[in-house]
Amino acid sequence: MSLHFNLLTLFPEMFPGSLGSSLAGRALERGDWSYRCTDIREYGEGVHKSVDDTPYGGGAGMVMKADVLEKALLASKDEGARRIYLSPRGKVLNQAFVKELSAAPALTLLCGRYEGVDQRFLEAHDFEEISIGDYVLSGGEPAALILMDSCIRLLPGVMGNVDTADNESFGAGADGLLEYPHYTRPSMWVDAQGIEHSVPEILQSGNHAKIDEWRKAQSLEITRMRRPDLLQKD
Ligand code: ADE
């Protein structure tokens, strides 16, 4: 099982970016996932290879042209891919949604620049809009990298420790809570000011049932304090 990303972008040099390193980088070398960039500029018009134009109705900024985008999309040969336009207007990504996307054989990711893209192109070619959060980036490329990273780590064999992706909060089979706190040696750490910090006793007890119970309670408390909205969901 492998996942292919078909990227439509004006900045192909941004890929694979951070995904060329670490676990994702090794998974790329192994062929667990692959990507191909189509440079939208190559399908631009005229001597300047123009890809955008002023918006109908006026207003600031430029809009990416439907005809240019369609040429780029068709040249990218994305048969069978789910089509996604990264946009702050989209449905906000969460772990359940990532899990669903990572099961697809291929994802076409359209990275926009400027004010947006011609709505007719999105509708004519069945693009769904996905946002990575309620803030605005200068372009879709970093959002695409984040979506890709979140999908890649769920692919079988990508995470070194098979358990890790599952046990983490928001992981596959997760309880939808935030993670409990982690500690490692030494059991007593003295900081630069000479203040002593110990590891909770229970974690050193070897009583795994009690440890599980403690961790669940911590997860619940941290979620209640930081993200009560997560407890409202089904
Ligand atoms: N492009 C600009 N901002 C974005 C966001 N928050 N999510 C996805 N794509 C974007």
C-alpha cells in the first residue's frame, strides 16, 4: 500500500521540503509514498506565462485562472486521485479526516497563491477544500506539506515503533483526548537554578494497571483544561 501525492504548485522547489528528512524521508526512499509536482507556471499564458488575472467585481489581489489550472491538472494525469484545494475556507483537518485521506491511493493537492482560484475550476473538477486551521498562510504549499506529513505517518511501516501512531492521542484508535505527560531519566532532575523536579511516583512503580489509569486521568484533565471542545464531540 503506498500513497501518491500529485502536487499542483507555482513553487515546486518547496517539495519534498521537510518530508525529505527523518521518517518521511526514509519512507519516500522506500517507496511507501511518492510525489510529483506539476508547475502551474508552465501552463501560463503569453510571454510572461501569466497564471492569474484581476477579480470580476473588483477588489484586491489576483485570481488564478481556470483555463491555466485546467491545463496543469490534465497534464498531471491524476486519474483516481481525490482532489483537494488547500484553503482557509475549507473543512478543517483533524485526525479522523487525516486517517480517511491516508487510505486513498492518490491525492491531488492544489496549492493556491494570490487571493484565490476561479471558483468554476474547483466546481468543474470536483475539488474539495481543506484548511489546516483557522489562520491564513501566504500560500497552500506549507499546508500541503502538513497534510502530507499527517497522512504519511499513518502509512503501514512508516513509524519506527508500530505502536506509537496508534497509542498517541488523535492516533488511529485514539480516544480523542490530548496526550498525557511524558518523563524519562533521571528520576530526579535538578535544573540550572538548583530546583529539584521529580518524576511522578506512580510511573516508577511498575504497576501497569495503575500507570494506565493515571495516564487516562491525566489525558482527561489536560483535555478538560486546554481543549474542552474535544470532549463535546461524539
Ligand atoms: N492557504 C492559506 N491558508 C491556509 C490554511 N489555513 N489552510 C490551508 N490552506 C491555506
